[in-house]
Amino acid sequence: MVGPLTKLCIENIHFSTAFLGIDGFDIDTGFTSRDMMRADIASTILGKKRRNVVLTDSSKFGQIFPSSIGSTEEISVLITDKAAPKDILEHLKSKGVEVIVD
């Protein structure tokens, strides 16, 4: 769901944990999305400053898309698969992100 009504709803509900999907991650650009409206909703969720969990597979690492999704420091946990690049996972850990490889 995207758009102003979705954004308004997120701004006015309470939650403790959010699960977010991403389209790309690169050390230089951070988390990115193909779609500006989805990125706006993700940024709204991150703005609530709750426990934010990114769920992604290893194919997204090294991918860069036009719309940024918050900052790396706003992510609490990243869950990915065993093929994720070790150097990127170490970078995320150095930024305070708990990394879970499953």
C-alpha cells in the first residue's frame, strides 16, 4: 500500500516492530527502492523510531535504485540468506545493525 492515505494511517497508528522489504543496498547509497512512493512509506515507518527489521535476500546487495529509504542507523535488524556478501554484512554490523543470516 502506498499514497497519502497509507502515510496518514502509519503516522497515526502505534506499533513496536516494522518489517520492511528493500530493492537494493549499497554501502555508499544505503537502502534503496525502485519506487518513490514505496520509499516514502518506508521512510514514514522509519520515522516512528521503532524496531525496524529489513527482510531481504542476497541478490539485493550491490543494487542501487533511485529512491533512498532512511539511513542505515534507523535499521535495527537485517535478516538475509547465507549468500549475502560478508563485507557488506560487516559494514552493517559496524553501523549498529543486528545481522541475522538464515
